[in-house]
Amino acid sequence: MSVQFPPRTLAHFRHRLLDWFRAHCRDLPWRTSRDPYRIWVAEIMLQQTRIATVMPYYDRFLEKFPTVESLACVPQEEVLKLWSGLGYYSRARNLHRAAKEILARHNGTFPRSLDAALALPGIGRYTAAAVLSIAYDVPLAVLDGNVARVLARLGAIRGDVRAPGRWKQLAQTAQRFLAPRAPGDWNQALMELGETICTPQIPRCGVCPVSRWCRARARKLTREIPASRKKRALVRIQIAAAILRDPRGRTLLVRDPGAHDDVLFSRMWQFPAIEVARRAKDELAAYLAQSLGMDAASLDLEALPRARHGVTFRNITLLPFLARVARLPKRQRTRVISLDHLPDLPVSSATRKIAAALAHH
């Protein structure tokens, strides 16, 4: 089943939703301008990240990099440093790569065509449609989780909205519903409705501007539609990390992800670390001997306060250890830095938590 409205009903529906949005939309910094660069940065930051988390990063990012050119012309490490703590660092890397391509191939302006936008690193159909519709009034509908939920409830469409066939059907509905004279406002209105009123658990149907057309509400199915997605089983992981400190207060950082995957530390500078089972101290000492050529028998690893960390389906316990050493080992893909200067480097939030354990020692 799909959402079908007669032309006059659809026109009324559009009018109601757009009037509501223009009267009640949240005052967000990326809505103050139709500059495609500002909109693009916001859309990338908002992927899998809450608005409240994004806002301070967004302001700092644009203060440092106000244009595509200013972003494209700095080393990637500077971009990662400013992104540090926001997570999903591939977004920052792709943003930087795309800025270089926009500067080289599109005279520093985000391209206006869908194909050209999709050819940029990190740009998928949703992001392209959002930027092009909001910045350039290109009549492209967005479809994200919020929009899919709104459309599924309007049509009382059961099942997993992410199922390929159903998602394709919802994409067609979104394009059919698009207000052709105001595609940017329309896309934002549907997303705003899903974020603030047609929420996943307890939708606020009493204040919804378009509830009169909602089949799920009429049939008392808003708690059942859309169907809950099956969550991936939680994986519990222990990561032991070594803070090696020499007499000058310096430490050693590495790029090697060790025996865990590269998600946790996001392929950035990190303390030597390894996934461990039961004997964290012994396993970490063996890893340091193997990877850095240190003498495991002479290492005095002092346990520091543990920390909790979460990445997608992983429930991670960080087990930091301090090792005072006379000299830091020298290896490729390592970096010696004063512990006081760690905040100056692009590091993940997990690395910051490990360093914080030393501060609380």
C-alpha cells in the first residue's frame, strides 16, 4: 500500500505542512543561509549525530573554514583535529576530499547537478537531494528515517521501512509529494515533522498539522508503524591501552590499530592498544614486546581507572595502563609528543578517555 492523495487534497496537505514549518521551525544555524557549503557541512555532520551535539562543532568548523577553498587548502590533520570528538571520522576525511574536488573541478562551488554531486566523496542520494533542494531549489525529495516514518504512518504502511522494496516505494512517494515551488522548505518540513512531532516512540498526534490525513492515527497504529528494526546483538569488548611516559613527560602514539578493528580509534593517533580477554596486563605487555620491541619482563604496567565507551553495537571497556620508561621506543608510524600537547592532535574520543584516566590518577 502507498500513500495516494487526490490533487486538491495533496495541495491542501502541502499548504498545511509548509505553513506549520514556516511558523514553528527551529532556529538552527544552517537555516540562516542558502549557501550550499554551509548546508553541505551541516548535512554531513548531522549524519548519525544529534543536532545538539552538532551545533557547537558546526559553529567552530565554519569559523575556522568559512569557505570551500579554506577547507580544501589545509592539511587533513587540521580538519580531523577540529572534528575530534564528533565521531565517524570518515565523514571529515570525505568532506576534505570533496572540498578539494569542488575547488579543482567546480570553481569552488558545490555543483548544481545530481550526477556531479553524487560523484563527490561522501555524497549519497540523501545528502545530494538535501543540498541541491535547499540551496538551489532543485526538485529532489529527501528520504531519511524521519521522512520514511512520516510517510509510512500517513499510508499505514506496515513492515520494515528499510526493506529495499518498501524503501523504493517510499522514495517514489516522497518525490510525488514534493512541493515543486518550495522543495527545500518541503524537505526540511517533513524532516522537522519527523524529528519533533511524528517521533518513533510517542508521536504527538494532537499537535500534528497533518494528522487529519494520517491513516495510522485513524487506525490507532502509530505505535506499531513503522515496525521496529532488529538491532544487532551487542558485542562487549575490552581494550587495554598503554600510556608510556618518559622522564620528560612525553608519550608515544601509534597509527597501528593492533588486534582490534580500526573503528574505535578511527585510524588516528592513539596509545598502543589491543583487545584483551582476561589477563589484560599480561596481554598488553606481550603486545608491546611484539609491536614495539619492548622488554615485557621489565615493564611495570600500572592500572589506571577504567572507562566506558560505545561505538555502534560495541560496548567497550577501556583499560588504561601507565608505564614509566627510561626511553620511548622508536618505530615507524609512531609519534612522540608531550602529554600536555595531546589535545593539539586529532585523536578520537576513546583516546581522550584513556588520557583522562591518567589525569584522575
